Amino acid sequence: MSKIYSDRSRSFFGVKCVFLALTLMILSGTIIYEYLNDIMPDSIEIVMRAAAGLLIIVSMFLEIKEYRSLNKKGAQQIYHEKDVEMDKLDKFRKLVSKNEFRYNFQPIINAKNGEIYAYEVLMRTADDIGLKPLEVLKYAQISDMLYTIERSTFFNALKYYKDNIEKFGNKKIFINSIPSVILPDDELAKLKEMYADISENIVVEILENDDDDDTTIAAFDNLRRILNCNIAVDDYGSGYSNDMKVLNNNPNFIKIDMSLITSIDTDSKKQLLVSNLIKFGKKYNIKILAEGVETKEELDKVIELGVDLIQGFYTAKPNSEVVEAIDPEISEYILEENVRLSKFDNEHRIYTASEDEIINVFNLSLEKYSGVFVPGGTVRFVGTKNHIVDMVIRAADNVETKMIFENVNIKGSVETTVQLGENAETEIVLVGDNTFNKEGIRVPAGSRLTVTGDGNLTIKNNRNRGVGIGANYEKQYGSIIFNLEGSVFVDSSGDKIVCIGGGEKGAGAQIKVLGGKISATGRGISVVGIGSASGDTDVEIVKGSVITQCIANEAVSIGTMYGSVNIVSKGYLDLLTDGERITGIGVLNGGSGKVSIISGETISVIHGDIGTAIGSLGGRVEVSCEGGRVHAHAEGTRVCGIGALDAGGTVQISGGTVTVGILSAEAEWISSPEGKVIITGGNVILENNGTISPVNISGEELVLYRTDIVPSYNENISTPDGSYTYRAQRDERSGLLCVYVPERVRETIAQKIALEKQSADVGEMIV
């Protein structure tokens, strides 16, 4: 229509120019003639008339020539445009006949976690054809071939999707459809037969330029029924897609048109429209997708408003290849923005887990859940290591529960992060790297926790009187068993804290390490690494390692502040205790009980004003070193290596290597003021020329025999109360062998060692 209008305008313009020129010439000639008629000679008048006539002829010639030139150009333009159209039509026919369609895939992003949720299939053509999608539809309509385009799109796209399902990662695929030419039942049945296994991943988009009628509504219902696919309303808000289209087609997805998304960060009216649509979608379980997101500000706003999905050049452009993920910086930003916004939301709910359910705590948090209740059975929690989620997990009372944590990073904002039920049996399985923030795991008295798995757990407890694993500084705790291949690290700080344990143990409760690496770091006024604050404690390290670092005014690495202890170690212990009044292993203030080091290696280092590395300050704690390697090092004003400064029970050494080092004004290397130091075996090394006053089982005073010659000592020693065998091995690190025997035995040892040395020298000479 515009082309015809242009040609007519050009013709009319030429005619106007001719008539205008004639009119001006006649008018000007008439005026001149009337003015000069009386004074002008006849000859001049004749010349003037001839000149005027000639001017008229020339002007008319030029105007007619211009007019013909314009008409010729218009005709050429018409024929050129006709040739272009015919060429494009030929290319379209070639495209369809040879099925040379190409497709790009634009990622659709989950607005909560930044991951790819789906891909939209976008029709393209090869460079030699060069038709745009709208041109393809134009020539298809002219050629009455819209059905062919529809059929090719479905069959081509689904074939490529299924052939490359690994690339798509089994994510959804969005396909555009034309309601007026939707596939008939026989074609849909064929698609179902070919692609039934992926039909749930298919989302059919209703194009925006079609009005609904009963036929198209029925067609889409039929498509959903036969193909078992999802439906999306495309370009909502563009003028074509409206509320009736949504209501008529009952879609699974609504795609908000770019016209509503552009500049939404500054347009309050658009924000209100989109916000209302999102509320509608949540109420009726329809996912809302924001199309055309092209700036960071638009991205921020649609995330804040709560859209489910995002599509646009800012997050990911269409690509001929299927990309597995978007730009990690954008993906990470989407995650961080959601985490930031969730912290300001006051709508919190508790989610009830089901048997064998896998719960993504990050996604759950984005759905405004602040807690999970586990009624029993097995539940797997998965998360993202780099993002902290506010989440409290509670288990039911009187049940057996197995909770698997995989790369979870959660925080109990105002409560203990994981709470076991009363009188319950719970196994926590660690997979990957997990972190509990603010507080850790509450184990009430009467309950039992077993930690297993090959993963790791870090607990960051920075709340006064908070819970690391067990209970707080005042409450009773249940049994805590570590039997894992990975590690558990509890880092606690506050005024009064217990890293692993609690105020006192419940009836029959025990802390036991059967495997794994267990670390406890505590900082505060009164700190216990592993054990009890004011009551009895029972700790057994069977296998694995325990590492502690406790820094406080009053501190105990393993044991109790007040009460009775039963500590048995067969594993590896590396303990550092620093403060004013401190005990490495045992009891701090008074108390009683027993510390037994049977095997493995135990290192207890203390730095403080008053303290004991192994034993107690003023309690009656029995210390037994039966084997392995023990190293006690104490620095301070008044310190003891093994035993007690005041009171104290029996210290008995019967095997292994025991090394004690002291740096103090008042030092007790191995001491028991109200008990005894009994040595019946072992290599006992006192650094810095330390001295002790030990006896044997009969109360005989013992003296030191020190040598670096023989590798071992094995002697049966008789006493009035019976005999015992003294066994000791030379320390490989220091090269020393230090044994404590009665004076009467020392001469025998010297002679025996001299003979052994002589035999060794002779042997060297023979060799």
C-alpha cells in the first residue's frame, strides 16, 4: 500500500510543477507587458514575447524531463523490490523443501540459584539463506505453509534434544507454537511415540500474535493431554497476551514480555503489574519468567520482586551450541542476591521432611523456610559450601534418625543449628565439606549421637553459653560417638563454653572417638575443649586423633572443671592449653577419677600461671601411662607435668616413653603430694635436668639409670611384695634410655650394659 501511495505522489508532483511553471510565466509576462506597453517600441515588444515563449518552452521541457526521470526511477524501485521478494521466496521454498532450518538455544535461568533451568529453541537459517524468523513466518503465511513450519519445528527440535540429552542435562526445552496451525492428533501421537521419555521436559509456548478462540483452546488442551507436556503463555503484557489468554489456557509458565521488563528498576507501575502477576503465579502454582532482562538493575529488580525464571541477554545470549552453565560471576551474583534478600524476609516456615527425602537447604531457604523437622528415618541435606543459609534442623523425640549432610552451610540465627530429640538415637553422616554456624549440634541427656562418613564438619560457635556438640555450659549432654574417616572441627568462643560435651554428662553418657580427626578450639573466660564444665565426664579415644587449643582464664582441654573423670586414650592427642588456671588432661579444681594413656601418642602442652599438663591441680586423679608415647610440657609460675600440684592421686608409669619438660619457677615434673609416683616400666625422660621421687610396687625408692648405648631394657625385678618386669625402649628422637630401678639393681644394669657394649665392640672388630 505504501509503495502505490509513493508512486501516485510522485506523478502528482510532476504535474503540479508543470502547471505552476506555466502559471508563473504567463502571470509575469502579463505584468511586464502591461507596464511597458505604452513606452516600449514594437520591435522590443516582439523580442520580449519571443523570449517569454522560449522560456516557457524550455521550462516545460525541463519539468517534463524531470517528471519522466522520477517515473522511471519509481518503476525501477518497484521491479527491484519485486526481485528481492521473489529471491527471498525462493530461498524460503528451498529452506522448507530441504529442511535446512538451524536452531539457537537461549538458557532460561533459575532466579533463585543462578543455574540453567531450561533452554528456549529459537529458529534460525543458514547464512546463504539469510531469512529472519519473522520473514520465514511471513513467507510461510503467503505460501500457506505455516503448518509445515510448525511440524518442522517440533520434530527437528525434539530430535536434536533427544540426540543431545547429555548436553541439555535433562533440563526443559521451550518450543514456540502457532495455535492456529497446531499439530493434529495423528502427528501428536507420532511425537508421543518417539519422545514419550522426554515429554515432561517439553514446554510449548503460545505465540503472542494469536487471539484465543474455542478451537485454539481445545487444541492446546489436546496437545497437553496427548503429549503430556507443559504450556507457557508467551509475551504476557505485549498487547496480545492478556489475562483471558492465561485463564483460558491454564499455563504452567507465564513469560512476561520485554516491554514490561525494560527499565522496570525505575518504573513503579511496571513493578506493581509484575508483582501482582507473581502473586497470582504463586497462588496457582504457575512459574513466572521475566523475558528481555538486559541490565544488572533489571536483574536486581526482578529477583527482588520474586520471579521464578529469567531470560535475557544479560544472563545468557542465544547460542548455536548448548552451554552447560552461564557466566559464573552472574550465577554467583544471583545466588548472593537471593541470600541477601532472604535475610530481610520475616515470612518463616517449618518444613517437615519425609523418609528418604533429599532436601536442598539453599532452595528451601529461598522458599522462606527457616527450619526442618525430621520425624524419623533417613533424610539427606544438600547445600552450597559458599553460601550460609539460616536454617534450624530438629529431630523428633524417641526415634531413630539418620541425617546425611552434604556440602551444607547452615546457621541457627537464634537457636542451636541441629537439635536432636529427647531419648533419641541419631546418626549424622558427613559428605563433602559442611559448616554449622552460631551453634552446632544439641545432644540432650538420654540421647545418643554417632558421627560417621568421609566428609568434614566445621562448627563455628560464637554465642555465649552456646552449644558446640552436646549441651551448653550448664546443661546435661548425651553420648557423643565419632566413628568417621573425615574430620570434625569445633571452634567456640564466649564467656563460658564447652566445645564438645556440656555442663555434665547424662546418665551413662560417654564421649568416644573411634575414628576420624577431631579438633576443638575454645576461647573465653571458662573453657572446656572436650568434657564437662561442672560435672562428671567419660572420654575414650580408641582410634583417630584429637587436637585441642583452649585459651581462657580457666581452661581444660580434655576433662572437667569440677567432678570426676574417666579418660582413656589409645589414639593421637595433641593438646594446647593456655590461661591462668589450667589443666591439659584431667580435672581443674578438685575432683577425682582416672586418666589412662594406654597406647598411641599424647602431647599435652600448657602455658599459664598455675596448671597441670596431665592430672589435676588439687584433685585426686589417678594417672596411668601404660604404653605409647607421652609428652607433657608445662610453662608458668607454678606448674606440674604429670600428677598434681596439691593433693593428687597415684601416678603410675608402666610402659612406653614418657617425656616431661618444665619451664617454671616452681616445677613438679611428675608429682603426687597425697599419693605416689610408681614406675614399673617405660622410658621416663625429664628435660632440663628435672628430678622426681618415684617408688616401685613395694614402695622401694627408685633411682635413675640413664644411657644412650643399648636400644632397650628388659629386666625382671624382685621385691618383697612380688616381682615385676621392667621393659623400656630407647627413644629414637632423643637417643636416650632412662629407667628408674632400685639402687641394688643399678649396679647390675651397669655391668650388664658394659658386657653388652664389650660384645658389640668385639663383633665390630670381627666384622
